[in-house]
Amino acid sequence: MIVKKIICLILCVLLMSTVVWAEKPVPEFEIASQTAVVIESETGQVLFEQGMNEKMYPASITKIMTAMVALEHGKLDDVITVSENAVNQVQGTSNIALSPGEVMTLEDALYGMMLASANDCSIAIAESVAGSEEAFVQMMNEKAQALGAKNTHFTNSHGLHDEEHYTTAYDMALITREAAKNPDFVKIAGAKTYTTSQFHPESKERMHSNQNKMLQPGTYEYEYARFGKNGFTTPAQNTMVVEVQRGSMNLICVVMHCPGEGQKYTDAMQLLDFCYENFYKTKIDDAVLNPPVAKLKGTFGTVGQVDFQMEGDVSVMLPNGVGVEELELSYDVAPSYKRGAEYVASVTVSDNGVELFRIPMTGIAKETITFYNILKTIFWIIILFIVFILCVAVYFIVDAERKKKQRRKAKFRRTLRIKKDL
């Protein structure tokens, strides 16, 4: 039952991940970024999108996936010894000047990678967790596929340009949504500054500042920003991921291929403000539903009914002015279900005839006293009676055979006596 609930919740999240409204609010402004998306973290609903499924080069926002995989397979106090490969491979790119043989914790390396966008830290992390960067990248791609990021393929752990290293705004939102479930990731990616520890003679103290200006005092500071990551290469242009929390809404904004460094912040802030001003979060509870009752079928006919319900209340993002009571509900429930089968159905939620999302429902079978139950009872009575008769018959047959043998033995003994007397 628990497994079914988990599956239903996962299906609910996946089915709610791409929402289209009949009268979806449209921004009056234009953004400079080529592609962008804003999703609500809990529901996964898309509130704004522009080319969200176009394949783009991510640059250093790749490191969100690197951090997530590292945190899943490593511990913050794991000790990393920096290799020559980690240092030499990224010379001339963003780094914190690690030295071959330098020792640091995974936590220090993650802060260096996420705040200073250090490519040498990325490779050092990958080698420490998986033995090689190639093996680590395979883990990254497997994780992306498991999350449903179908238009994503990584070739390295840092995001330096490669023709085969690509993702989409929507895939990056999915990846970030999963990463944000880990409090260590949020703490690291959301830190304004960090000073590394000196726990070993071969470790060095360094201070990092978060390069995402939405988390720092100044022109682009955004009051509700929780964490963010920037990226830039010439082919990718400016890329950025930021998550903000305002009230009950956690919004993830991804902008890609933005021509100006400051413009990416402006784009993100405009989109976030637009979504907060034009959408609200509410719940659809079981009381709103009125699903039809299905028949429960047995071998000899109807044996009861199947009642359907949601697995708890469902959070939903709606445009301002659209109430839950105004939504149209249609039910995908079969007229009948076989006894002992899996009772699965769904309700489609629409606004003005346009489907918003679907909510899975599970059925509870309720058997009642019916003709089938009566026949079943009679059937078992007959079976038991037949078994009783067979047992009695076997007893008498065995007893008759036993007596027959006794008579033969008695007759044989009498015959022997007669012969002796003669």
C-alpha cells in the first residue's frame, strides 16, 4: 500500500509538471535571454516558459548537477587530495589555484565550486567521488535521465564548452528542483561567503564570495533569493539558475544564452515578480471531488463497489481570478473493475475546456452481500459436503476391505484345522 502511495504521488508530480492555462497570464515585457522557464518547486508546474525545451549550452550551471551527485555519493567530511589532472586540465579558466597534492574536504571543494565556480574543484570532486571524471560524468547523465531530463547530456563536471555538453532550461529546472531537496546543497549554494578550513598541513585557507549578485547586497539583490548559480562561456553566453522563496511559493528560474551579464539578473527578477504577482498557490482537497462509484466484479457478477479518492490534498498553482471551485473535473474511471485487480483511475482538471493537469486516484474495494456471495457460500458448503461424503466412503471402503481380509484369514485357518483333523 505504501509503494502504491509513493507511485501515485510521483505520478501526480510528473503529470502536473507542464501546465497550460486557457487564459494564461502573459508578460507585457520581453526578456533578452534566448530561453527561460519559471517553475514552482513543490508542484513542478510551469508558470512561464520561452523555448524551455530548446537544447542550449549550460556553462557553469552544470555544477548544480555536479554538487547534487557529489552530495548523494559522498560525505562533507570526505578528504580529497587534488590531482595534477584537476589542476592542469582547467588552467586559464575559472579556478581557485589548487595545487597538486593539496588536501581539502569535500565540503570545502563544494563551496569553492559553487561560490567561486572553480573548475579545478569540480574535477577534484569528480575524481574523489567516482575515481575519474569520466565515471562521474556517467553518474551525472544517469541521474539526469532518472529525473526525466531527456534533453540533457553532460561530457564534463564543470561546464566548459563541448558540442555534446547540453541541456535545456526546463531540464535544468528539474535538476535544480531535485538538488534543492538536499539541505546541504541549499546551504552551500545559498552562502554569501565561505572560508575554507585548515585541517591538514597540505590544506590552504581561502575565502569565497557567491558570484550570484541576486544573493549579494547591491543593484541586483533579490530579497527572496535562497540560492543561485551563474555560468558563462562564449558559446553559451550568460546562464543562470536561481531559486527564490516567497510565502508558500518556491520558484525556480532558469535563463540561458543571455547576451548581458547584468541582463540575466534583470530577466530573472522581472519573471519572478511577474509570477508572484499573477499566480497563487492553493490546494485541491478530496472534498472537491465527486468521482463515480465503479462496480466490483466477481466470477458470478457484481460483488460490491470501488470508491476512489486522492492520496491526500494536491497543491496547485492557479492564475489570479481562477478558483478551485471554477475548475472543471472529468473522471477517467472504468465502469467496473475485476475483483483483486489494481484499482487505478484519475481526474482531469480543466479551465474553460483546456486541460491543466491530472490527479491520480486509488480505489478502495468494498464487498457487499450479493448473489455472488450467496453462491460462493453455497459452493463451499457443497464442496465441504462432498469432501465429507468422500471421507465417509473411503472409511467404509477401507473398513470393508479390512473385514474382507479378516474373513479370508479366518476361512484359511478353518481349512487348515479340517486338514489336520483328517
